[in-house]
Amino acid sequence: MSSDPVLEQHFQQHLRELRPLLLNLHKALMEQERSAYEQAYGPIATKGEYFQLVLGHERFNWLRPISQAIVRIDELLSAKKPETSEPAEAILVDVRGLLSPLADGSIAEQRYYLAIQHNPEIALMHAAAARILDRP
């Protein structure tokens, strides 16, 4: 990972562009998982019940690393002393790995693959995020 301040600023700009896309993608994925959960188990009665499911039910486990990546981006971009925070490039590398859909990959990769296949909105958001992540 680079210690060049100019390169770090470049990667931070990528994160600034990626963050809103990642938030919207995460929200769409959460809504899709909620819908799948409700089809399997019935309606979720309250926001509190939904919150507990998001925190503890296996159906939502694969989305937690995306939530954590958003928090890491927020922490980096709001740091008063960026030089003491995690390098932006490391976060970009991790997010690239999280947004890797594979039909025969890990559970997260499979679920992400299926989400992209079944929801055009998610597919478009994935494509937009990939364009940012694929930049040099």
C-alpha cells in the first residue's frame, strides 16, 4: 500500500465517489434479503424485530462486511489526521473483494451473484461501483 500523500488523496477521492453508491447498494441488498426472509418466514412485525434479525439472523450475515466497509470509509473520510487512519487503498481492495459475485463462490459471493441476476437495480449499482473500483 502506498504512503504517497498524493496517491492517498487519489484513493480517498475514489472512496468519496464510491460511498453513496455503496450505501444505496447495501440498502437494496438489505431490502431484497428482507423480502426473501418474509417469503420464507412471514412478515416482520416491527422495526425492532427487523433490526434484531439484521444483527443476528444468518440470512443477513453476508451483508455485515459491506456495512463494516461503509463504516471504515466514513472513519477514514472524517479523520482529523488522515495519516493515522487506515489507508484508502486497503479499503478499496477490501470493497472490491466484497463486491465479487460468483455463482460457485462463498455464500456471500453466491448471494451477491443472485441479487445481481434477479434485480436490475442492483445490477446497475454494481456496475457503477465496479467502474470506480476498476480505476487505476
